[in-house]
Amino acid sequence: MTVMAELSVVPLGTSSTELSTYVAEAVKTIKQAKGVKWQLTPMGTIVETDTLDKLLSLVKEAHEALFKIGAKRVSTLIKIDDRRDRRGERMKEKVDSVLTKI
């Protein structure tokens, strides 16, 4: 796998400040995707796939999932790391690399 992204999908204009139901719906979409590693964090979700096309398709599905449960407006923020000179489980490798240095 070579493409990672930090993804934050947020509904706007809901009647509540509680957003976990919406976030859970986006994460369910990510969890169901085949060939995708993911990690939920307090501020977003990290995903890792083998192609940019798969990543962008997954982002679209997570974005659309919020509309399916009633959101009228959705804001999606994506930060992509597309490294093509290296393969493997880069999420874990990146974290492990930092941890060995502290």
C-alpha cells in the first residue's frame, strides 16, 4: 500500500453540536472497504490504500454517507501522502520511525 490520507468529514448546519453519529457513518463506510487500512483519531481518520483512485473513491463514499443520513451540507478535508517509491504498511512504519527516535 502506498497512498495514505488524513480525512475529516463533517456535517454543517445540524441541529446539534454532537456529531459522532455522522462521523460513525463515515467510518462505517471506510471500515467496509476492502483492501483499506484505517485508524480513527480524535480529529480525523487515517486511511491507507494501494491506489490513489481507490482512496479518492473511498473519500467520495464517506462524504456521501453523511448526506444519506440527513446532512444538508458536508465539508470534507483531505491531506494525501502519495509515495510511489516505497510499498508496505506505511502508517505503522511512519509511527514506528518516530517512536524509535523519542
